[in-house]
Amino acid sequence: MLSERDKRILREIEQQFTGEERRLALLTRSAQRSERRLHRAADAALIVAALAAVLCFALATAVTVGAGAVAMVLFVLLALRSGGDRRTAIARAWQTVTRTAR
């Protein structure tokens, strides 16, 4: 059987552990919240980066197709505008288009 002094010491030790457990629990919860926030921010950054990549690809494709279409229209207009032999006209138009593309 424990003496009153020993019982009092055990109660003090239990209270000390209880207080430390509360602090530890608060620290753990705080760390978990911070970790969740960090994961959410990383997910948001990944989504933004993916959307930016898709947008850049779409714009690059549109610009490339647009430039090709403009070159084709210019080529056809130059070929039609120049009279005479069609082969010569096409060759001159092609030279003009390739010169302006550089």
C-alpha cells in the first residue's frame, strides 16, 4: 500500500503528464493543419501549372496554324496576281513568301 506522500507524488506526476499531453496534442493538431494547408497550396500550384501548359500549347498551335494560313493565302494571291506562265508565277510567289518568312 502507498503512503499519502507517495499518492500525492503520483497525482502530481499524472497531472504533469496530462498537461504535457495537451500541449503535445495541440502541437500535433497545429502541425497537421499546416501540412494540410501546404498540400492544398501544392495542389493549387499544380493545377495552375497544368492550365498554363495547356494554354501555352493551344496558343502556340493557333499561332502556328494562323501563320501557315496567312502564308498560304499570300502564296495563292501572289501566284494569281502575277500573270504569264503559271509555273514561273508560282516560283516567284514562293520566293517572295520564303524571303518574307526569314
